[in-house]
Amino acid sequence: MEKTNKKSIFTWIKDYPTKAVIALLLIVLPIFLITIFTVNFVKNNKKFYFDKENETPIYLHQSDVASEKTMKKYFESFTVELKDNKIDLDDNDQFVRQTYKFLIDYEATKSYSGSNVKMTFKWVLATDWINYQTTPATLSISSTGNTIVFDKELPKTKYLFFTAKRPHLYIQITITKNFSDTGGVTPEPEVSTLYYKHKLA
């Protein structure tokens, strides 16, 4: 039986360089550009912020959200539960606001539960795609639940394909751990900032 010699892709490129360039321009390059566009689009439309510089938000992205492994370094458990979601309408049945009530509970690990450790919290509600967000506010976690107001009407659709049905909850956790004096010298405190995300949509 006569054997068929199959050319490798590199041999084909060498034999047909013009066709290879055309294939690159018509197939590979568009795929590459679409991939870059998609990654940047998702990054820029799933952002949130807690701080501003000269009135300009310092945006954070999904890569800034703490991983489960990172959370476990500081917390034995950290839970968020949506207890209530109410929409308020005016006398003409027009949207005014909606409120979300969350029950938040946590237990710090042994290394971060002493009197030398202070934890402070801020929170926001922020949407994907539409970039609606509440103003960052201090969160004093209550055993009876905490309520936050969102004054944008949802759902909203962007570019026909991307719909924000509900905002997500983001919590900024700042952990300051102080250390005892050693030889008359006070060590610098350990300060860590985490961003926790609770999906609602």
C-alpha cells in the first residue's frame, strides 16, 4: 500500500508563506483581538470601588476579590445571607428604591481573634455590566441584620446581551494586628485588606 506523506504545519507554512500570512490575518489575528477585547470588557464591567483619589474612584476588579484560601487565613467562617429584599414605589407606582437586608456572621481564626486585633468593615452594592454602585459606607455588623439601600432600578440590559438583574455585595475588610513591645521598640502593626464578594444576580 502506498503511503501518503502528510506535511507538518511548519512545512506547509514554509511552502506557502503567502497563504500562511493570509490565514494569520483572517483567522488567528481576529480570534486574538476578540479574546483581548472580551477579557478587557469583562474586567471593566465587573468593577467596584471603596476609595477615591481626587474625586476619581480607585476601581477594583474581580481579581482583587479574596480567594477562599485567603479568607481561611483570617476567618474560621464568614457567612452572608440575604434575609429580605424590598422594592419601594411612589404613589404612581414608579420605582424609588430597593432595600436589601443581610445577616452577616463571622468567626476569626485564633491568630486574628485576640484583643490586639481590630477589624473594620465597609460595604457596597455594585452591578455587573451597568456599573451602578452605592456609596461606600461603614458596616457595623449586627446580629439582627444590616440593611443597605440601592436606588437604581433593575434589571437593565447593555449591548443587548448583558443584563444586570441584581447587584452584588462587596465587603471591604481591614484587619489591623498590633504587636507587643520588644526591647522598648514597638513593631509596626500588620495591616491587611480583603475584599469579599457575595453574589446576588
